Amino acid sequence: MPTARGWADRCLPTLSYSSPRHVKVVSWRLTLVYWAATAGILVYVGVVMIYQGHGYQEVSTVIGSVDAKVKGQVLGRGGGGEVERLWDSSDITIPQAFGTFVGTRMSTIIQTQGPNVTCVGSDPKTERCTGDPGVCQAGKLTWNGMMTTTGAAGCRKSDLDGESYCEIRGWCQTDDHAQDLLFEGVEDMTVFVRTSAKFPRFRDAAGEVYHWTNTNRTELQRGWNEYTMRDIVRMAGIVDADGNADFAQVAAEGADLVVSLEFDCDLDGLREALVPVDRCLPKIPFPVYRIDPQTALSNGYNVRRVQYLEAQGRAAGDPAPPTLTRQMDKLYGVRLRFQLAGTGRRFDMASLVVHIGSGLAFLGLASVIADFLLLNVFPRKNDYAELKYKTISFYDAARGLGRGIDDAPLLGGGGSNE
């Protein structure tokens, strides 16, 4: 069992502290490397961290809202080319979270459901008659409704493709029988992009939060707070070979577009809370991104809306459910969503001091680089290593306390320090 002195002999030599030691090296090559590294670090601190990185300014994240008001009229033209009627923006737009939807094409069908209403299915996976008597099973739910008759007796020929499908009860006819209506002139409809932004960390002398808006002009201005649908499609990069907006590409199947309003505002020197327009402009033209996947599984964008028309065939006291009629519209079009991003910046002494202190700490890298070259690259690296690293011990079992590796007294005067 080791004694206390034995444990000390084992443990104390492993406990050490490394202090800095300065060695003066006369070498013009090393001096050039050191000062070049120092100059590079100073440039990085001054230009990149403080000037370009705005390290002298406090930052506030922008918050706000973007509203889109669509205006204009279009013509509805049926599949046969005939003009149906005039539609305005209220007919073909649907407000959505963070934006709006503008229809470009509509598929419409009148459907009826009641106790005596049946029709032919249309889904090839769940309603197609294959000759197997077990395909059509009465009471089984399918893609479009519920099967009414079991076996081959339930098969009926469809007038869409001439194939046989199971007879179903549900909303009849199925939406495969819908009629298409194309809206002409959607690309010329205008979108008023009303933007309000605030920087909650900054306030004026009266305590009002700094804010910015693009509604402080007396009239709408194209390219500033008003755009056409054609403009937005072009900003999304949906163009033809000549660089013009290819609106026909999105009119048929629709598109999901995200409009990003990106702010980077220098608010130094402002006294009033209302930020002047020219001091805080978002990036123009706005970045617009198309995010619908455009794959075989999912392509474009569409929404459905239903309008119930009437209920018939139910006399007083009749327990049977009534016959219902509805108009189901499937609207294809452009979904516009808006997002606000960015920051506002204002001079702040505390931020400047913190960035200067952080930057000056990088100056130690110049010494690290010089030491690495001396220890690993320069010809007399072994000599430098001997000069840079010296080991002394305050505990040496053989010679006692108080003497170093060169047998000279460690602390002023001779003899022991105890």
C-alpha cells in the first residue's frame, strides 16, 4: 500500500502549468509573415466584421404584414370557344393565409345526391369492372361514392371512355364530367401590394416604434406598390425563349408562388419614427419563387369550392332524405403568398465595443502562425523548440524542493524555499 509520500511522488509531477515565454527571433522572413498576418487580421476586423458586417450597429428584426388586393375583369370562355360572361376579381379570387388565390381556369359540374340517384363510377382502381364478380360489392365505399349492386349486374358502360364501371350512389355525376371554363385576361389583372413594416427594437424620442410603409404616396405606381399578374409570373422566372412572362404555362394547371419582401435598412440619424421611403427600400424587383413541385404526382395548384343549390323530393313526414343539388367548382390558378424578412440597423456603442474586442482577440492568430512555422518549417526548428519550452519542477524527490533542472535556486536566494 503506497504511503502518502508515495502518492505524492506519483501524482505531483503530472500536475503542471505552462506560462508564456518570449523568444526573440531575428529573421526577416518570419517578421514579414507575422506582420502580413497581423495586417490581414486587422483588415478582416475593420472591414468585414465592423464595416461590412455592421458590427457598429444594433439589429432589429423586421415584423409587419403584406396585403394583396387584386383588381380587374376577365372573360370566361367555354371549351367550345364561346364566351360565357364577364367575371371580375371578386368572382375568381379567394383570400388565403398570407396571400390570395387568383383563378385562371375553372372546372364546373352540377351534382345531385339522393335516395334514388345513381351514376357510373369513373375511378379505374376502385370502380372499374374487370369481369370478377367480386369487384362490385354493394355497400363498399369507393373513390367517388358507394357501390349499389353486387357482381356483374352492377356494371354499366361509361359515356366518357366506353369502359364498364360499377354503379355507385353519391354525388352524381362524378367530377370527370365537369365542363372547363378558361378565364381570359388574368395576366393583365393588377395586384396592389400594400406593405407595412416595423422595427420593434428602435423607438423615437416619443416612444413610437420605427415603421415603414409603401402607401405614403398619393397614387399607385407600377413596379412600386402595384404589379400585374404578368409581372409577378415574370419575376418568378417563368418566361419564354424571349424572356417574356409565359403566363400560358401556369394558366392551365396553376402555380404556387411565394413573394419575398427582403429589407436591409440603415436607420442611423433618423429622429422621426416614420422611416422615409428612400431610406428603407426592400429588394426590388421582389424575389418570387415557384414552389409547386411540377411532378407527375403533383403539379400546379387548385382549390375547390361548393355551392349548394336546392333540396327536393321530401314531403312532410317523409323519412327519406331529400335530394340535394350542388355546384362544385375546381379552380386552377396562381396562389400568391407573401413573406416579410430582413432587419433594420442603428448605431450602438455597446455593439461596436463588443465587436472590436472580439476582433482584437483574433490578433493572437498571428503569433500562432509564426510559432507553427518556427516549430515545423524553419531550418532551426529544434533550437527554437529548446528555447521556447523549458521544464522546471518544484517537487523532485531526488534533489528536494526548491531547485530546477539546471540546479540553480528557483526562488531568489540560495537554499531551500521551505
